[in-house]
Amino acid sequence: MIFKTTVVGELAVNCFIMACEETQKGIVIDPGDNIDGILSIVKENNIELTEIVATHGHFDHIGRVTTLKEKTGAPFTIHQADMFMVEGLVEIASFLSIDTAPAPEVDRFIDEGDTITFGNETLNILHVPGHAPGNVAFTWPGHAIVGDSVFAGSIGRTDLEGADPQVLMDSIRSKILTLPDDTILYPGHGPETTVAKEKQTNPFLASGFNTQ
């Protein structure tokens, strides 16, 4: 699998570009900004973009979806619970003096049990709400893109509209930390980590999981 990461926007979002090596069909996850940089990676790797996907609907993750749709014709996919964020994109971002593209049209809704397929590659979907009602994780053997649910040494904010701290903790413990210990976690911000490391060292999660 082709797997590239680029950090975009003022809030340093991890945007992921993934593609099937056999067919060159691929996806972009969380194009919050810097569409020229994203398209450069797509072009360099000869990727045919078949879908634009969001881990959740916060403006820093979907801010330039409309621009990418216009440039590539690829459809946009998100969990339906975050539609209020999609519809309020410009207003929410403007409140923080951040410029975005217009709110994108959603072409497909996804939920737990669905899949994202590009060429011969498939990502499975987990619904991990709490930071955002529609936060999802995309998993494949040994790997998981987890949005803003859990970070290296931290967890997602729960002081935003639609967030819930207890729901987030339940999501992380039942969906993320039950993945194999050696699973690499790719969060929406910051460095990658592993399930085992977060069980053992994350101050928000370590209680009851520390095996040392």
C-alpha cells in the first residue's frame, strides 16, 4: 500500500494519502488545508483519487474538502452525526478567524461495519465518538487512523459542541485499546503511537492497562 502523511493547516492536522500499489486508486483522509501540497503527493505517486474521507467534521479536518472535490471530482464521505459541523463549516471557522472553502456536499455516509475500498485495499470502519459525535477510525491489519479520539500521551478534547468525555473514554477503551497491542495508531494531530504504548503510558488511559 502507498501510505503518505502530510501536516496541513494552522492546527497541524495529519492528512493521509493512501493508494493501492497495483491499481493506483487511492483516497485522501482529512484534507483540512494545503490542497496544492496534497495534490503534489497524489501526482508524484500517480494516484487516481476515488474518494475524500473525513475522520470527523471539525473544520481543521474538512476545511478544504470542497476545493479538493472541485479539482479531482472525487466524492466526499463522512459519518452522518457530524453533518451539523459540515453545514456550519464556514461560520465555525470564521469565528476563529480561519479561512476555509465553502461547506462541501456529502456524497456518502459511513458508519461502523462499513468499509472504504480503493483498488485492492480495504479499510474497516469503527465508530469512536466522544471528541466528535461522528469520529470514526479506519483500520487495516496492524494499523489504525483514529482521528482525534486518542493521541500519543493524550486524548481528544471534550469541551466542544457534541463532545462527551464519558463517551470518548468508552470509545477508546472498547474500540481502540482492544486492537492488538502492536497496532500502530495514527492520530489526527501529532506523532504516531501504538496501542501497547498508550495502555502503558498514557496518563488518561493507563489505569487498569499497565502491564509493567
